[in-house]
Amino acid sequence: MPIIKIDALPQQKTKREISLIIQMLANLVAKEMEIPAYAVRCIWQEIDPIFYTQGGHVGKKTQPRTSHGPLISFTLFEGRGSQFMEKLLHLIAKTLAIALEIDPKIICIICYEHKFYHVLDHGQIFKIALPSS
């Protein structure tokens, strides 16, 4: 159950366009990970520019092309291997950069890999563990 949380400055895109971008991103991650699309959750949260500094500089009214990039938290099970994870992180950054028309190098992704989760979903508690290899 990967969760992609994107915190970003206001964009030049409409809310509808942002919605389509995160849907596309979630579907792409699901395909790459070979899991059902419904298992990937993607959340977009807009940051007020006065609350985002980079190098001591406050964010602009809208997303600059070369600074103050989106900050992404990506949470999932461990066990995919470093090469796969590097490929996936680059794919997420590239896809988002193309969709937002920004430099992919300004996107920051922090990946949290876990051995198991305790999840409350649909009113039930699940302990989901990664099978031992």
C-alpha cells in the first residue's frame, strides 16, 4: 500500500489538472510495482509560499521552474532492492517534472521503506508484514 504525499507551492495548473497528474502518477507507480492501482494512494497538499524557504529564500507565488521544488514523502514496504527503488524514484521525479513543466533536479523525494505496517482501513486493523526471504 504505497502512499505518495506531495507538498508543493501553488502551480500554474488548475486543481483539475493537478488531480489528473496525481491520478496518472499513482497509476504509473502501481504499474511499475506490479500491484493493483487501488493500492496506491497519492495526496497533493499546497504549501503557502511564505512557509517554504530554500537557501533562505521564501517561495514565489507560484512554482518556479528551477527552485523550491515539490517535496515528496513516499512510503512503502521494503524489499524491492536499491536498483528498483532508484529507478522508481527517478520515474516519479521525471513524470512529475514533465507534468508540472519544472526541472526534475529540484524535486526532493524521501522514501520510507518499512518491514510491516499497522493499518486502520475501512474500520479494521491490519498488520501487514513483508514475507521473509
